[in-house]
Amino acid sequence: MTHVIQDDPAAGSVTARVPAKVNLQLSVGPLRDDGYHDLVTVFHAVSLFDEVTVTSAERTSVVVSGEGGPAVPLGPANLAVRAAVALARATGRRGKGLGGVKIEIRKRIPVAAGLAGGSADAAAALVACNELWRAGLSTAKLSEIGAQIGSDVPFALIGGTAVGLGRGERLTRALVSGSYHWVLAFGATGLPTPDVFAACDRLRAARAKDDEAPDVPAPRLSTKLMAALRSGDPAAVGPLLTNDLQPAALSLQPLLRRALQAGKEHGALGAMVSGSGPTCAFLAADANAARDLAVADTGAGVCRAVVQVSGPAPGASVVESGALA
Ligand code: C5P
């Protein structure tokens, strides 16, 4: 039963859907003083969606079901909760007893997988609460609030394909032709993003000469990749996929090498670890080739599960609104 607060002018229930992302380029600059790294990245949203329903309630709470649900924190550390609280504060609802929501997250995006699932749920919560509360905030304003919660939240709001700078939160849409067919191979255990960035720093330090700081060049956008994406030819895009975090992810989970190798042997046009991993993303020529690749990868037994997706997918959007004006 839904508990509706009597004096709340915007009671009811809203559901938003939000995509996972892969990074077509992930170039990592030196460690900054604030603990983050400057990035040049090309985000690409894919058709693997979480759903988040928000319902007016006296107090904010969260329940999580689906893929990896038990691993998702249920307290204030939950990124969707943090997003709802931040939006309530930004719109002046908090403190008036009107900013409570029950948040239900139905996960298909695995947790700690390099697919930005946590940021996706935060983005969906922002979009859903914005509708529930009839707050009318622009995507730019939601993005500003979301960037405080996770570096990938702004991209989850817009979806598509976009170049990300800074921590990944400064976005410019990229011109992309056609759609791309992917196979995602999920690992048996997750990889926490901070651990992978830290391993990247360690590998760089180990390569540096004695007593010298690692010489990490400022990352630059690949103009070749951008041209290939404009051409719409997956065979041109495949060899240009790059991820500076891949060696770090492989150092933490060496078995990922076998999964990448299996994908290449089964005809992938490009194979890489997605973001901080451990998900491996394989680019296929078309939907049929992706299906064959998914079957072959499943048979090879080098990953926990395999899904077939396509991109670019749209960003977080309301799919069902029972908001009572
Ligand atoms: O922004 P978010 O909370 O998703 O980042 C998680 C962690 O990933 C950060 O605490 C940091 O360790 C690492 N990170 C980074 N540089 C970035 C983005 C994330 O070092 N640009």
C-alpha cells in the first residue's frame, strides 16, 4: 500500500528508466590533489536498463531487487537516496516534511562492474523525484546536483554518446551515425572503482624512474575514434577502443585476459574492459554477429553471464508517472 501524505501537493508514484554505459575511450590523466583524475572519455549508453520507482512517503527508504541487489547499500550511502535527498534540499522540500520518498530500484546493471550502475540509479532517482515533486528542474540543473553524487551521473542523465572531461562530469554530445551492437560479459566478482584508479597509479609509479614522479601526459581526445563514430562503421571503431584503466583492472583480476581473448577469437571487432571493470565489452558487426558472439562467449565459460545490448541508448527518462498534481 502506498502511504500518501495528506498535505503533499505532489503525492503518487513515478518510475524512471536509466541505461548502463561503456567508455569507448577512457584516457586517465595524473592524480589530482582532490583524489580524482582528469579524464578524457567517450561515454556510450547501452540498452541495459535499471528502473527506479519513487513513491511519496513520510520517510526516505530504499529497497533493491534484481542483479546484484544484496550488494547495494540500503542506508545513506545509497546513491539514489543521496540523489533524492540532494534534490529535496535543492528544491526546498527538506525540512518541511515533504521530501520523503520510498525508492524501489530494480537492477539489471550489475554492481561494481564498470557500467556506472550506481550513478545510473542516482540519475533515475533525480529524474523521477523531479517529476514526482513537479520541481521542473532542467537537465543542466539536475546534472549539477548529480555531479556531486558521482562523476558518471551527468552522463546517465543525457545518455547517447558524449565526450566527458574533468572527472567525467563536463559533457559534450558526440556526433555518431548508426547503432552499435555489443556483448557484455560480466565478471564473477565486482571491482570497486577507487581500487582500480589506485592500481593504475601504482602501475604508473612502478614504471617511473627512481625518485621521479610518473610522467603522465595530459589526456587527449582521439580524433580518429570520433571520425570512426561519425562514419557509423563498427569495423573502423573496433580497433580504436582504448581504456587506460584496463591494465589496472587486469592486474586485479588476471582472469579477465582470458575473457578478452575469447571475445577476440569469437570474432569481436573490438574487445576491452568497460570503465573500471570487470565487465568486458565486445563490439560486433551487427545484431546477428553479436548473438553469435554471445553464444560463443557463454560456451567458453570465461565469465559469469553474458548480455547482448546496443547503443547509443537514451538517458534517464520517466516511463510511468502517477504523480498527483
Ligand atoms: O565520482 P565517483 O564517486 O563515481 O568516483 C569514485 C572514485 O573513483 C573516486 O573516489 C576516485 O577514487 C575514483 N575516480 C577518479 N577519477 C575520476 C573519477 C573517479 O580517481 N575522474
